[in-house]
Amino acid sequence: MIYLDEFHISTKPSSFYNWSKKGSASILALNHDPWTMSFIVAFSNIKVEGILASDHSINDSMFISFIRAILLRIEDEQGDSLDI
């Protein structure tokens, strides 16, 4: 069995987490451009099976290619034929 998780890391500000004095508007100063990276991690009960990192959102074709590559590698390692 292989488990998958998708997540992203971002430096984009969120107004939900800004602090301000009571009754004052929240002020957030950034001296850099917002940055985001998306990841998919696949792991089994034995090891990490694969990691996909992208500086863009992960789309369906990237996801399918990621899964296909993992299945082909497992098929090659085990010598079994998997439906892909």
C-alpha cells in the first residue's frame, strides 16, 4: 500500500495570522516577493517511494506522471506486471 500527501509551503501573508493593537488595522510589511512550492510525497510502510516538488501548482498531468513513475519502478523492482 502506498500513501500520498500533497502540501505546499508559502511565504504569502495571510490576514488570519497578522497581529495588531486592539482597534488598529493589521499592518504587514514584506521586503520580498511571496514564494510558494507544492509537493507530493508518496510513502509505503517501508520507505519514501517518491517526492515531487514544483514551484507551481501541481496539476493532473503532473500527478498522473508521478504515480505512473512510481508504479513502473515498483513493477521493475518486483518483476510483477501492474495495470497502469
